[in-house]
Amino acid sequence: MSDQWNGAEDSSVADSVLILESESNYAPWIHFLLRYLGPEYWKVLLKDECTLMPPTTVVRSIQTGSSGSHTPSTPAHDLDASQSPNTSPDQCDNGKEDKSSEALFYLRSTLNDEAKYLIRNIDSPSEAFRKIKLFYGKPRHQTMALRWSKWVRLRYFRGHGAQEFVRQFGERLQEVEEISDIVDHRVVFAQFVHAISGPGNYPAFLLNLSLDFDDPNLMECVCAEFLRHESPSFNRSHSSVGFTVAPPPNNTTPSDFWNQQYCPYHRRLGYHSHYRCRLGQSLGPDMRKEILQQFEREKQLYRNKKRRLDACEDSKLASPTG
């Protein structure tokens, strides 16, 4: 009987907490969070009040449990209970650290699994709250439209560094693909040509190229020829054009920049290798190591399977047909 009563109590507490599910319930979740936390914890979310220490106890209790495993009852009540009129400066500092840890704990208790995963490596409550707002604060399609608009607005101007332009073009393309799907290489080519073309002018160097639009590595060839055409040595040999080009920046574009490669972090093909993946760079070292190790295990399984299939095919060819 007592077990049934405890279960009912736990479910009522869990039901009283509004969980952030997606962009659709972000607005009511924000209003609930303000009432749920109270003004003191809310101020901690808006801006940290002290230099944070890693909240090991709090983070460990969240990470080991599921999304519905534990829900704190009343943050404001817990805050009042922890405050005392007779506190030393050291106790005050510890209290600030505890309050920051508790604010992060209470914030996590209102998030779904996706949102918890988004801030899993963040120890600062204000930074975690800021990331949640950026990710859920506006519809996903709006974010995608803004990133796409930022990509297609990019233009190249002679003398402003061709390599820097290629770098920015690739970075903005990657931002688009992080929130949507891989952009077709023919669309990328069309946008690249549009970005480097002047009003009513088509890049002359493309007329001398033999382009295969079915080749997924199309942009590697186009990018290399563009950089060669914009290099100082090329322009010195074609000085009759009558323009000057600034020396290229020190950064160089890797040869595999436009190659489609499998990214183990995104788990799909993309125009970046795993060591240039922004998603991978945002993960902790342990998580990156685990993902890469799993990727290597999957590759090894594929190689073993391929060897077995090849051996089977060879044995069939060697056997008499009767």
C-alpha cells in the first residue's frame, strides 16, 4: 500500500514539471521555468555570480539517472533552507558555487534527453541556458533560413584574398548542413559561381575546364583552379588585365576540402573530414574518442566481411562447374 502511495506521489511531482520538448513548447517552458526557479536561481541562469567549480555531485546525479528519475520539488524552498544569517566568507563562496550547481541541476530537470545531451559538457548554468535558448528559442526552419541566407549572400571581390573567401564559403556551407541535409554538389557549384561572378560576367577560367557534374568531387577541381587563377603568380603573367591582387593569407585550404567524406560525428557524407568537424570539436575528448573508436570498429567489421565475401567468390570461381 505504501509503495503505491509513493509511486503516486512521485508521478504527481514529475507531472508538475513542464519538460522542454521542442521549439513548439519553448515559450510556455520559459514562463514555467521562471516561476519554478524563483528570482534568485533565475539571476544565476542569466549571469553567473561567481567563478564556477565543476559541479561533480550534481552533474553525476543527473547523468546517471533518466529524464524522469528525479525531479527536485521546489528550488525556491531549497534555496531558503540553505541560507543562514551566520555565514563566513568561505561559506558564502561555497554557497554561491552550490547555488550555481543547483541552478544547473534544476535547469536539467526540466529538459528532455535531446536538450540534456546538448549541454552535457557545460558546467556553467548561464552558458547552458544560453545554448538552450539559441537552439530552441526560434523555429528550426527559421535558423536554417538564416544560415542559408548568410551563405548565399557571400560574395568574392578581387584583391580581398581568394583563400579566405573559400574558407568562409566552406564554413557557411557547413553551418547550413549542420542543421539541414547535405547540399547537392551541383547546387554548391552554382552558388560558388554566383558568388565569384561580377555583374553580368561569368568566370573565364571555368570556360577552359572540363566539368563533370556527376562527379561528387566537382568542387575540389573548381576550387583548385579558382585559387590558381587568383594567385599572384598567375596575375603577374596576365598583367594586361589591369588589376592587382592582394597576397593570399597564411591559412591554406587542404586538398581534401571539397571531397565528400564520411563524418562519424554526423554519421553521413559531408564536405569535411572528422578532424575539421565542428560538431566533433564541440564534444568532450572522451566522447570524441568513443565515437572514433566505434567508427574504427565498424570499418574493421566491414573489411572482415568484405574479405569473407571475396574469399567466397574466389572459391566459387575455382570450383568445377560440373
